[in-house]
Amino acid sequence: MSLPHEFPARELVSRRRSGELSATELVEHFLARIDAHNPTLNVLVTVTAERALEHADAMDRGEAEPGILWGLPFADKDLTNRAGVPTGAGSRVRAGAPLPTQSDPMALAMDAAGGISIGKSAVCEFGLSSYTESLVFPPTANPYSLDHGSGGSSGGAAAAVAARLVPLSPGSDGGGSVRIPAWACGLVGLKPSRGLIPGGTGFDYLAGLVVPGPLARNVGDAALLLDALRGHGITHRATSPGSQPTSFSDVFAAPPGSLRIGVTLRHPWEDFVDTPLDHSALTAHTRVRSLLEEQGHTIVDLDWSPRAGYPEAFTTIWKASAVGLDLTPDQRQLLEPLTAYLVEEGDVLSASALAAALRELSAFEEHTIRSFSDVDVVLTPGLATAPPRIGFYDSEDPERNFSQQVQVTPYSSFVNVSGLPALALPVMLNPEGLPVGVQMIGRRGGDSTLLQLGHQLEEALEFASSAQPAGF
């Protein structure tokens, strides 16, 4: 007989709705898996078992609305405040901090959708890097190979889903922080259009970079979680709300039709640092291109030359964002070298330098959207290399560390700057047994088209239904 963790999230919702499974049974099952595997994977920094069981019991007794998630367990990313639960943010700075008295919008959205939080998923320090290794918690391991990292900054969330310790989990993406761990851990990850999620539009961050997004084992589960995150709030005007469906879970009733798909291997970091594309990444990209053509889509080589000013401008915004941490001198002494470097560099940024960077990124956004306007979807590689081994990133030299991050993840951050939706889709395993994926970038507000196309590809690739980390 199949166990709950073997089913996709949508199947668990169906079984909950039919009465075959109770919320308590689901929570107890996944808590047992967390007890068994979290000491090896280091995916959850806090486990709130008692709270989760009380919530599940209330739902089973009809005292809490089931919502569209019907009591599915999940983990809040440890950058998200949940009232009464520590928010560690992957930093020694937060040790002993007062417990939050209010929950952030994303925690409230997940509650309203009927999710049951079982704790907090691991992150890098303040979510500022693309890997999940910090000084306050052991490195988060990749379920496909415990010697390799899970990506970041939503690495704990991704590894938890890949190892089936939770059915799905929310993340946030400011430069690839949903897509990077999705590629590393063989998951589907979506960075929604800027403004789509009412509780995380992106407009409250410098350059509009950070938005919430789902991590799931398949495209249908990602759509379910996207519906939960979107809730019933007002969609921001910049996402063309009239083009969005009432429910993303319903978009699979029809295929995407024949699309015009642009293909490129280019990215805006080409002149910043050497970023060779490894053989497996190129193989996955070529395989998907051929499959799209077989499915009747029109494939064109995209004529796109990224603006040369991007690397300097993005790096400036990255540094400026760290200044917003608003730390005391004593707290700064507790920072990891990379974060300390960003804060120090941000301190000396002039207003004119910040304004110039924002203007350049705005021009980059306009140029990119115009360059992509002749196609419905743009196909790029996912990671440029295999997920690095734990300890790969330089822990002492921040500038070298940043270059290493760019070498692994050159295709992700420019999509945040452009405000476009992007889907990370797993394709295959490389010779080491590590996942390899691709990225599909949609038009602004074209999230549903990405989901439809991802679902069509997923059925042909069969990765989601066949790949599973050994031992989990």
C-alpha cells in the first residue's frame, strides 16, 4: 500500500477531500519522516510539531477551514515571520531575538489556503546567496547526493520537498532563490510575474526583485501552491490581471496550443566572469528544444544582446539591499564574511550610484522585454554547472564567492530584474546522478502559459513521475 509521501500534493488533497486521510494523519506521517531524515539533510531549522498537530486536530474537528490545500503540511521559509515562532534568517544576529508577534502576508496566505506549517526551512544568511550553508546550522544537503548542496536561498524548502518530508513548500526568489534550488533538487519552481502575488508583489524591494513562488514535485502541484499564495487579494496593475485565470490549477484542461519559442544560451554575465556551460546542461537544453519542436511549437534562435551595464548595476543593488538589514555595530561583528562585505560596500554607496544602477536595470528590463516580444516563451539552460559540492563557495573571499555564484547561476537574476515569470523544469540526471533542468521565461502576466507548456513537457520527459532520491 502506498504511503502519503509517495503521492503528489494534488492526490493528497483529493484523498483528504474524500475523507480517506485526516489532517492529523498527514501531519503525523510527515513529522515522522522529518524525525527520520532531517538530521541527515538539515532542511528544517525549527520543527513546530505540537502547533502543527493542534492545527490538524482543529481542522479534523471542523474548527478550521480546510481551504484548497486541505491540511497539507509545509514549511515556512526562515525569512518569513510567523507569530510565536523564531525567525532565524540563517544568521547568528537573530539568535535570541524576540519572537514575532505578527505573521507575514505569505504565512497568512498559506493559513487561509488550509496549509499546516510544521516549522521553518533552512536559508543562507538573510537569503543573500545562492546556496544554503550558514554558520548557525549545518549545510543543507542535496537529497540526490549528500555531498552536494541544495542551492539557495530556498534550499531547505527545496530539499524538504525533494526528499518527501513535505508535499510542497513556498519559497521566495530575488535572483533565482526558488529556481536555483529547484534545478539543484530536481523540482519544479516558479518565479511568478512581478505583482501577481498580493502579499509579495516585489514592488517593496529595490528594483522590484523579490517575489514569493512555489516549489513542488510537478507542475500541477506548483499551480496548486501558486493558487494558495495568490489567495483572493487584489493583483497589482503591472501584471495585466485580466489575462490571469481564476485558478491556475484549472489551466491544464487545454494544451498551450502552438507557441513561438525563442531559444538562447546568452546571459548578461558573459563579460563579467567566465561561465562555461557544462555538457549535461547543454544536453538538457538541446533535448527540450527538440522535444518542443516535435510537439509542434515554432522554434527560433533568439536575437538578444544583453545590455553591458547589467553586472555592475545588479551588483550595486545587491550591495544596497544588504544595507536595509539595519544592524547595530555589535550585530555586524556576528555577520558571515559575504554578508559583512555586502553591508560594508553598501554603506559607502552614494545616492547617485544607486540611482544610476536603478536606471540601468530599468533600461535592461525594457530592452529585454522588447527583445523577447516576438516570442511567447524563451528557453534557456537552468544552472550552468552541476550543483556544487558543499564547501565549494569561498567562505573568506567575498568577491571570489560572488564570481563563483555567477558561474553556477548566470541565467536566473536577469529574470527578476525584468519582472517576467520563469519556470524551472527538471529534465534528467547527469552522470553523477544529480538533477539537470532548464528555464522557460514567459511574457509579463504569462504565468498560465508557462504552466501549460511545462505540464506538456513534463508528461513527455517523465522526470517527475520516475526520478526519486535514493533512500528517501
